[in-house]
Amino acid sequence: MSETLSVPPQNPREDLDAARAIRLGVFSHEMGFDRDRVLAIFDASATQLLLQSRRNETDPWITVAAAQLTLLPPGPETHPLGLAKVSLVAVRKGYRGAGMGSLLMRAAENEARRITLGGVVLSAQEPAVPFYERIGYDKIGEASYADGVLHWKMQRLFS
């Protein structure tokens, strides 16, 4: 299987639609979160990181994963260089367990490095914590509930 990352979007309108569709599929249809709530936290002005895949050279590219990246400015609550906040990470059901999430998070980290930020922060649902720990993220602070689900704030700082 071939993959390509689109960072930032090459066709903003189509890419925003693809990002919305993946997130609605994962968060609303699969996990049962309120559709309007999922759409409300989608930020069209943020950088949308997309992972596209195709089975062979003649197949069309399809978007299989998406994440949203927003900038947190430098400060005492973040980092002297600022941080990238990654949210709404979603991978289509048929593509999970194939390294797509890792590729997507590496793209987020590369984008944060490109714009000289100090690292990446995110809020991970409890079941996803082991995945983020495997790829180098650490829990910070205490767990809290958001939308009825236990979340951990996590970060990966660059040296």
C-alpha cells in the first residue's frame, strides 16, 4: 500500500470536506458523539493534516486519516517557543493498526518542527494513551472527563 501525506492541504475545500467526513465517521457514527459537537470543535482555520492512501498506481487516492493542528503561542503555560496542539485525530476503521496513526502524528511533529515550535500537546482518550506513549508522548497532569470520556493531556517536547 502506498501512502502520501498532504500537509498543508493542496485543495483546501476538498480536503476540509474529507477531514470532516472522516471525523464524523469515527467520532459520531462509530463512537456515538453528538454530530453537532464534533463539527463545533472542527476548526477550518487550523492546519488539517491528511493521510491519503491507494492500493495501486491506477486507484484514486483516498483520505484515510486526519488530524487538526493549531498553534499555542509561547508563554508560561506552554513553551518558550510555543506548541502545536493536535486534536481530532481519526483513522478510518479499515486502516487502523497499519501505522496510519503513527504516520499522521509524525507529520504533525514535522510541521511543528518546520515552524520552529517546542513540541506537540494533545488530549488523548484513555484507550489511545498506550498508542501515544509508544510513539514518544508523556502524560502531564491529571486525567479529566470531556464529553463523558476520560482524557489525558499528553506532550512530546523537542530537544
